[in-house]
Amino acid sequence: MLRTMIESHQSSAKTQNMTSGSTRAGRILCILLPFFAAQIIHSQAAHAPAKPAPIADFTDIAKKAGLTVANVFGGKQSSTYILESTGTGVAIFDYDNDGWPDIFLVNGTTLEGFPAGSAPTNHLYHNNHDGTFTDVTESAGLVATGWGQGVCVGDYDNDGWEDLYVTYYGKNRLYHNRGGTFEEVAEQAGVAGDGKTWGSGCAFLDYDRDGRLDLVVANYADFDLAHAPPPGKYPTCLWKGIAVFCGPRGLPASKNILYRNLGNGRFQDVTVPSRIDRTMGHFCFSVTPFDFDNDGWPDIFVACDSTPNILYHNNRDGSFNDVGIFSGVAYNLDGREQAGMGSTVADYDGDGHLDLFRTNFSDDTPTLYHNNGDGTFTDVTYPAGLGSRTQYLGWGTMFFDFDNDGWPDLLIAIPRFGHPLQ
């Protein structure tokens, strides 16, 4: 009995000692766990990659800088006709030769029009040299209204002052810079057009290398607003089953125009003898002159909407051949026509040959053409990492080195489809 009580006591003591030891171990473990966890988290944080800094960091200061004009183009909520969908261009140039870049904005109008004296106008903003701009449109002689489209800059009379050419749905306008003020001289110069065409892109270039800037104008379509079909009337007026404005397919195509500078303030229409009109590309937008084959003569690329793009090769005798198909820039990698919009060129890979980039309509990629140096191009959109964003409608575009690393980057303007540019 006594022995049993002693064994029982010893067993109880042993159990208590074990329990006490387990409790102490548990307490020690509870103390050490946060320490070890902190060490693990610290170690992971030390080896975790740092959050990358923003690649591009831009702040919109337009209002602060005084650029407050409203851009008007078609209806605010919807577009009835394709004319209302294209928006307008901009030119940055030093109009008064003070060494500072100024800004010219093309403006549009609406189908309903405006009361007398209140219609939108183009705007010229003078650079104040302090980060702000002053609207000098009226004093510069650039007040004008209408369906403005594109704009290009060039000193066509070699007087040392940059001139302006503005395309319209209707007659185009040439503004001669007379030392900081402008005079509209398109009719006298012979570059106003017939008033029935829909001008889009334009560019000055000396295609015949005579020392005088010539002018090439892209035309979109022969569009008759008075007889334009309403949205949804034809199969070409549907987009994803939704009734939208008609075009470009189904609209009469219009030819591009080449004007040769005669050197006396006048230009001559040389479209036919230069063979600019011999092309499969129509419904044209942006115009980009560049010497793609490095032969010293400027060639011309034209982005086309829903038809093959155009690459006019300069034959050095006053004529051009459209080599878009043979060079590989008429279609994309799949052999498909795209809805070409804006275009820009740069030697993005530093191999000594100018490459070509083009924006397109939504549900499609933009297109980057690498210049192979032998007169041909290769569509490298996907290898270059530009094929993942197809939801956007690409519009204006340009190569520029925003981070000053010596390599050209790309900027793409994205409008709101069916609405005027904001």
C-alpha cells in the first residue's frame, strides 16, 4: 500500500515535471517564433526586387500654360457622319524666329454650325519663354473656321520664315509667314484644291532637290455631305452589329496630290506626270516623307484606311512608283489591310536605316516595320512588344526620346471613338 502510494506520488511528480517542462518550452517557442518570423520576413524583403520607378512621369499643365481653347469637331455625344470622326492636327514651330517653339492648333466645326461671330477658329499660341503661352491668333492673321484637318510647316519661299499649310474638308489654306504675321495665299499659289475633296495629311518636301520645298497632300475621300447615307443604312455602316456612320468602304476614293514649287510663289499640280495617282491605296491620312533606301532622294509613305498603305519611291526623275507591296509596308505580317491612321519614322535600333511605325483602328495592333536595308521591311510588331494592346484606336504618333537615353521612344495619341478629340 505504502509502496503503491509512493509510486503514485513519484508518477504524479514526474507528470507535473513533464507538464512544467512542456509549458516552459512552449513559452520559449512562443517568444522565439515572432523573432524567427521577423528574420524570415526581413530576409525576404531584403531579397525582394525593389518597386520600379515610373518609366514615364508626365503632368498635364495645359491649363496652367494658357492652352485652354476647346477643340471642336462634330457632335459632342455622337457622330452621324464619318466626317465628324477624324479630329484635327497640331504643329509646333517657331513662327516668329525668337528661338522658342510656338503651337498652332487646327480646329473644326459641327454639322449644325454656329451663330455669326462665334464659330470655332484655329489657334496660334505664342511662347512667352516662361512656360506659358498667349493666344495671338487674331493678331497673327490666322482666324479661320471650317472642317480643319491636318497641318504641315515649311518655308516654301526660302525667306527664312516658316509657313503653314492647313488641309480641310473643302478648300485648303496656305498661310505665308510675313515676319510673324500670316497672309492666306492658297488660291494665288495654286494649292487650294477644287473645294470638293477632303484633305487629310500633308507634308512639305523637296522631292526634285531643286532647293525649293514642294507639297504633297493626302486626300481621304470624295465625300458629299448633302447626300451622305445615315448610320446603319448599308452593311459597311455596321461595326460589331451596331449602326455607325458609313465609310470608308463604300465611299468614292480620292487621289493624292503632288504640287511642284515653281519658285515664284506658285505651285504646279504634277500629280499625273509624277504618277502619284497610280496606286492601290486610298482613304489616306498621314503623310511621312523619308529616304527609306538611303539614296539621297526623299520618298513618301502614306497611311491608308482599310486599303493597302502607300510607299512612293522617288525615281529621281520627277516621278514615283508605289512600292508598298513589294517593300512589305502595304499590309501587316498576316497579309491583311489595316485601318492606317498616323505614321512616324526613326532609326529605332540604330542600324543606320529609318524604320516605320503606323497606328491603326481599334481591335488591331499598331504596326512597326523594321527597315532591312535592302529596300524591304519586316513587320516586327510582336517581337518588339507592341502587339498586346488591341483595344485602343491609335491616332497621331511620333518617335521621340522622352528619357534622353539616346534611343527613340514612341508616343501614341488615343481618341475616343465616336466622339470629338478632347
